[in-house]
Amino acid sequence: MNVLVINCGSSSLKFQLIDSTSENVIAKGLCERIGIEGSRLVYTPVVSGGNKVILEEAMPDHTKAVQMVLDALTNAEYGVVKSLSEIQAVGHRIVHGGEKFASSTLLTEEVIEGIKECSDLAPLHNPANLVGIEACRKLMPGVPMVGVFDTAFHQTMPEKAYLYGIPYSFYKEHKIRRYGFHGTSHKYVSQKAAELLNKPYDQCKIIVCHLGNGASVSAVSNGQCVDTSMGLTPLEGLIMGTRSGDIDPAIIEFIANKEGKSLGEIMKILNKESGVLGLSDGLSSDFRDLEEAYLKEGDVVGKRTLEAFCYRVAKYIGSYAVAMNGVDAICFTAGVGENSPIVRNIICENYLQFMGVEVDQELNGKRGQDLIISKNENGPKVLVIPTDEELMIARDTTELVK
Ligand code: AMP
């Protein structure tokens, strides 16, 4: 079955057409600057080995963007299917499913209403996801569609992990609790880890460190997520590219008083100007730049930034090993987790040796494949697993549409 996987942002749309039988990517691409001047579609017909095609055309809305994607996929010269009838289903990435959606779901009117109701929990993301759904419904009537939620995998967390220490009425009345994000990635990587360990998924204790521009850690015990570092929103947890992660909530009032800033301004700082970008005094949110600085003799900025980032990751690994009363595997994934031997090394060498972790430096230097990089027989294994959220969305979509 050919599944079109759609990941819609407020001004962008990423897509992949996946043959869910062979699990091969047929074509992929990205629409940028939707609704903004200078919009373009970057399209790659992967299956034919064709070159990247760049189509610059005005995209006033997401419907036009989807139309351009469908036109590219069926184009006589660089298309990959003869007609739209060769696309049997669409899988949509949805950021927030609240407590309503604990698994992927066929998109019916009722489900779409449910996603709308979750919009106050993700006011930037869910409305964009919904616009993508509407555009596809308009242009591909009758094609079954599935919603795959970033929060769903974490819905198995027990109450003790998802409740905050605030009045319980806030949970009852407003559903303020930990939800967690990157769930599709945590699920894919933890399943893959069990495969690599050659152990049944439901008998493994796995910690997944999804370290990208956004970053989160999760604890997966016996095939179920039992804790994760992001919270009500993706702001909690690790120090990220530009997000602060955990801070003392009283800092918000303190900054408001000291700098005369509004709540909105402070939230913008915590989301967009903090994390490693803020810690490095504006040097960069990109770990490649921070690593370059870190490796320079006498460098202070790169060192303090990477060390603070890695320390926070290590603390979460420690606390999740305790939460699960043990750990079989610690996995690294996403942009930084997959590509930064330096970050993996600081975390494992400085903090995890007491658990018996020992990293093989040669294996740690490799890239782009599933790998076990630890050499210890006893103690948890350390794995690097390139994540594949699109494949996971295609799998769930196929399962539900069959
Ligand atoms: P993601 O959000 O998963 O796409 O990750 C994006 C981030 O990965 C970038 O902002 C970089 O900081 C980081 N990254 C990508 N490639 C490398 C690399 N070769 N070495 C270190 N960090 C990298």
C-alpha cells in the first residue's frame, strides 16, 4: 500500500510517500513559506533516483501546497505514480491528542472534532495539523486518513508520573498534566532497540534520548512508556536548541520584575532564546557550531553549554533507571543523538560508568546506522538508532486502513 505521510506546520508541510509493504520511501519533500512570499516546494523522487526538483510558486494556503505535492507526485516527467488512485491512504502527524487519543486513529468527523478540542493544549501546532487534514480531504475525497499523535505513546504513563504537584483541581478542570511529545520517535526507537538486543519488547527496560533541536527522554518498561521529560508542553525537561527545559517556575516572576517584561515576552524567551542558544550567549542553537567551539583550546562557551546539556541528559537517564528499577538499553536518536559522538561520550563516560557502561570509541565514531556502541558485557547497552517517525506513521496508517 502507498501511504502519503503528511507533517503540517503553520507555514510548512513535510511529506513522504511510502510503500508500506517494502517500507521504502518512494518520494519525499518539503513545502516552505506557505502563506508567505517566496514559497517553494523541494521534491525528491527517491525511487527513480531522480534529482531534487525545486518548484517556486505562490502557495497562499495549505490546500495549494497539497495540490502542488500531488501534482509533483503524478507529474509526467518526475512523478512517481501514474494517478492519485495509486495513493491508498494518508497518515497525518498530529502534535497533541490530549487524553482523548492513546493510539493512532482513523480520521472521522468525530475524531477531527476531538483534535480541535485539543487545540488549546497546542495552539500553534494542532490548528496547523487540522489545516493539512482539511486540505487533503478536499483534494483526495474518499481516501482514508489516519491521525498519528505525538502524545499517544506516552498515555500509558502512570498517574504518579503524569501528575504535577499542584492543586488536583487543575488536572480535573483543565487537564493540566504531563503529556510528553516525540512519542512516535520514542516508540520506533524503543521497538528497534528490543530487536537489536534480541529480547522481547515486553521484557525490556529502555531509555530513549531523543536529542534534536527539540529534545526529550523517555522510560519504556515492558513495551510501555512509564515516564518522559516533556510535560504539558514541549518546554519542560532537557535543555534544548532554544527551549530552556526545566527551570524554577519562580524565575518567571523574577525576570518580569527585574527586566519589566510581560508574561508573553518571557514565554517567548524561554521558548526561542534559551536552551543552548541562550546558554552560549547567542553563539548558536546548532550543536555543530557548539562542538567546534568546545574542541578549541581555551574555549569557555562551548564547554559550559555542552556540559550543561549533557549533565541534564545524564540526570534524566539516572532518574529513569530508578523509575524502572533497572535499565537494559540507553538509546540515542535524532539530529544530535545520532550524529554527535562528543555528546554521547560526555554523557556515557562522565556519568554512566558506575552502571557498567563502557563505550567503544571506534563504534561511537560511526554514523547513519543502527549500532550498539557499548562494549561492556554487563550493565546496560548503549545504542544509536536513527529515528524514522514517517515510517512509524505509515505503519500505523496501513494497519488501520487495511
Ligand atoms: P533534529 O531536530 O532531530 O532535526 O536535529 C537537528 C539538530 O541536530 C541540529 O540543530 C544540530 O544541532 C544537530 N546536528 C545535525 N547534524 C549534526 C552533526 N553532524 N553533529 C552534531 N550535531 C548535529
